[in-house]
Amino acid sequence: GESHSHPSHLSHLPSDDSAHPEERPRHRSVAAAAPLREARLPSHQAVLQQALAEFETATRSCSAAIQHAIGLQLAREGDIRHAVDMFRIASAAGSAKAQYNL
């Protein structure tokens, strides 16, 4: 008789799940962790919307400061009409200094 427990054409196959124990838990833990990871993190769209809102706020603030500075320079040069235009734009963007200069 043969000493193998499996027929010879099946001898290359693992006999049970313990043949590669390092693969089994890794696959299970990754699959199990994925839904939890997604639940804890905000959606990509929410993150992008928040970033856009912060960018727009920063841009408006910087833009107002720059427009106010341009208005000051124009006023120093004697171009009051364009200085007032810049102060109006900066004021509409939230510059208190531009509002004061108007």
C-alpha cells in the first residue's frame, strides 16, 4: 500500500487551512477593519467642501487686504477716483480699514 493519505495527484494541495496561517488572519482583519475605517473618516466630498470653504475665506481676507493696500498706494499717488474704487471693493470683501478710508 501507499504511505500517503492523499492520492498522488492531490499531494501538492494543502491538506487544511493551517498550511498558510499567515494569510488567513491578515485577509480577515483587513476586510473587517475597512468598514470601521470608513465610518470614522468624513467623506471625501465633506473634506473637499470644508477645504474649499476655508480657502475661500482666506482668499477673501487676503484679497481685501491687498485691494486696500492698492487703494492706499493710489491715494498716495493722487489717483483718488481709483483709490475709492479699490476701497469699495476691499470694503465689500470685508476690510474694516477700507470701510474707514471710504
